[in-house]
Amino acid sequence: MQLLRDILDKQVVDREQVKIGKVDGLVAELRRGKPPRVVAVELGSIALSRRLGARPGRWTAQLAAKLSGKRQARPHRIAWNKVRDIGVDIEFDIDVRRTKIFAWQDWLRDHVVGRIPGA
């Protein structure tokens, strides 16, 4: 398996096939004398902007923290051991409703979209 080709930018779904987002980053553990091991995938705009460099990653994290608090200033991580299947989509053994992954979308719906007349 080639991680960048086979994992990065693939659609992520939970155990109920709810689309969560796409894999924007990988977290690896470096081990002395052994090959690196993938421990988690990251989702969200912060992880995606980090792919453009350190500065865009910091800017995005600062903006997220300013708009919705320090908890949202980090990418969402899903542990690699929660992978159920890697096919067209990557299925994780999680229930997205029990996570904070959609918190930003919920905030936008409540504070921006909900205030647009006719929305």
C-alpha cells in the first residue's frame, strides 16, 4: 500500500456510511530502529492547509481558534485502529454523531446560514 496514493484525499465514512469528509493528513509514529507506523488520520481545513506549508496551517488554526475556540484549533483525528475497510471509501468504526467533527458546520449553520433570509 502506498499511503499517499491510497489514503490521502479519500472519502471517510462512519459505520453507518455517513460521509464525514476526506483524509487531509496522516499522523505517523517514529520508532527507533523500526519503520514509521500510521497512528491516525486527520480531517479538516487545518490539516488540509498544513499541506500548503507551516504558515497557512498556523493561519487556519488561528482563525479557527478565534471563531470557535481553542478546541477547534486542531485537526480532527481518527485513530488508525478504527479502520474497518479501505476501498473506494475508508470506513471507520466510529459514530460521527458522537464526535465533534461536524461542530464547525453546525456553528456555521446556526450563526451564518440561519440568519440569511429565506435560508
